[in-house]
Amino acid sequence: MTPSVPDLNPPTRLLCGSGPTNPDPRVLRAMAAPVLGQFDPAFTAIMTEVMDLGRQVFRSRNPRTFPISGTGRAGMEAAIASLVEPGDRVLVANCGRFGDLFVDLAKRYGAQVNQVTAEWGQIIDPAQIEDALRRTPAKIVALVHGETSTGMLQPMMEEIGRICRQHDALLVVDAVVTLGGIPVNVDAWGVDLGSAGTQKCVGCPSGMAPLTYNARAEQAIVSRKTPIISNYFDLAQLQRYWSPERLNHHTLPTSMTYGLREALRLIVEEGLEARWARHQRVGEALKRGLEAMGIQLFGDSAHRLPMITAMMIPEGVPDEAGRARLLEEFGIEVATAFGPLRGRIWRIGTMGYNAELSTVLRVLTALESVLRSFGARVASGAGVEEARRIYGRAAS
């Protein structure tokens, strides 16, 4: 006899890793709305709203602004699959794991890949990109705006966009962690294609990848000499699905579309500038609180992401056991690291609905207890006190 399976009852966690984050309850309520058919006029009206809201959040007028049905990686892959033809040259600005992902994707689709690199925890100098394009022209420059693996923010995006235009290269940007948390100015920066994800600062469960691209990118897509290898990630077809034509490409995940629509609506309702300021204020409070406890932060101090804080794990504290204790005793999730940083840093996310002082205070309190339990020397109460001070000062 088959044993019975109990009702689904997952534990409640405070998700302060690198994503997913806890969605706003209003997003979850939206996802529980009745399912509609993909060509129901009521649903196609919602699709149009998603596109309109997406343009506001990307700060773009691009008609081709819609989500890919898939995670943030799906948006990156759709960009590469649709733009790259075998033999095309792609220049990747690589300083972390997701720069590595761009390299892997471009190679899989037949590109000749060159790289400009920086040590993990540093950023790319635009002069590196300019020098590389001067030596070897490329069809595409791909870079990560916010490198989640290191907690670094790539600056000088407008300068990079100018360089790409000067060398007739398409600029493809991964904004998975940054969209909805800090300025992402697609049109002003000269970004030809930008993609993101729902599970970070956008504040929705993982499952869709907002994407936008301009006429230059569209021309490259529709004028290819070879077919797009991937059917699922074929932007030439997907843009027709998200147009009045409603080409029957695939069945949209209805409930995820509801969730994304509500998440984007909440961003616009709060106001982009106010939302960016909230993420900045909360991230600064967490960073200063950690330093007050005696914890060292990782990476270039001038270019740290506000919503991902990379802290060095104190000597004697085991990576996996420490995170497990945070989860078991306090219900708080933080993220481990990848590659050369694994076992050296934890990454703490304060994104979307969780970008609040209450989140910071809970995390700092729990960290102090857990780190002390492994013998680490941290200043008692100093983190919470400093976080409160910094947050109050920024809010005044």
C-alpha cells in the first residue's frame, strides 16, 4: 500500500540569500487569482500591462519589452541565442560567475569569444573594453551590471554604452539583481538588450525573465543569415507572441504573469527613486552594522551592490555549519559563494520586500549569536546599534 503524502507545509524562512527573496504578500495573492486562457482578452490585456510596466521599470521606450518564461538565466540565454550566429565575435566583460555564464552561453551558440577580465571582487574598467574592441571588433559586448557572485556593481554604464556604439557593437546587459533595486537606465545608457529576473529586487518568485531590446538588436535578430538554434528562446517568434499578432509560441505561465504584473505595479507605485533609496539605505545599514561587529566586507569598497552584501566568514566559523545554524535556529537563509570564494564569504541579500530595517536587525542579531557559538569574536550589540544609527541618519 502506498504511504500517504501529507499536505504541503513548507517552513517560513526569512530569505536573505542571493535570491529568491520573500515576495510581497500582494504578489502572492495575485498569483492565486483564477487562471485564464492565454488568448482570453482579459489575459492579453494583462500581458499589455506587463509590457507597459516593464518599460517604466527598465526606463525604456522599447516596444520589445516583455518577459521570457523562465528564470533570469533564460533571459540571458534568449539574448545570446537570438543575437549570436556561428562565428560571430562576442566580447565578455568578466569578473565573476555570471560573466563566466555569458562566456559559456556564447561558446555554446558558436561564437568566437574574447574576454576582458578583472579579479573577483573588482570591476571592469571601460578602457579595457575600448582597447579590446579596437584590437578585435565584436558584434556583441556582454556584461553583468550587478555581479551577484561577488556583490559588485559595474559602474560607468553610460561610458560603456558610448564605447559600444562607437565600435558598432551591441551592448547586452544582465540586470538580474539590479532591476528594481538601483537605477537601470536602458535607453540613457545605450543598452541594446537588457534582461533581468523576477526573484531578486523585482520581488516575485523565480520563473520569469523581464527583457527589453531596441531597434538595433531587433534588426540583428530578424536579419540573421542562419536560423535561431533554440525554438524556445527565439526572440523573433516571442516578440510576435507579445504583439497584437499573438503568435501561438508557447503557453504562458498564467499565475507567474499575474505575479510579475503585481510586482512591477508595486515598484511603479512606490516610485523608482524611492525604491532605489530604500535599497541603498538598508544595504548601507547592514554593511556598517557588520563592520561595527568586527566583520570584514569583501571586494572593492567603492563599487559594492547595496542589495547584496558579501561578508568575509570569520576564522574558525565553518561555512555550511554556520549557515545551517542560522537556518535552524533563526529561520534565516544566507548564501554561500562560488569558485574561488566558496568557504570564504557569505552573501546577504536585502532585496525587494525584505529591504527593510527590520530585516537588517534580525540578520545582525542572529549572526552575532551564531558567530559567537563558533568562537568568533564579535562586538556585542554593536551591529544592531550602528545599523539603527546609519538607517536613521539616511532617512532624515
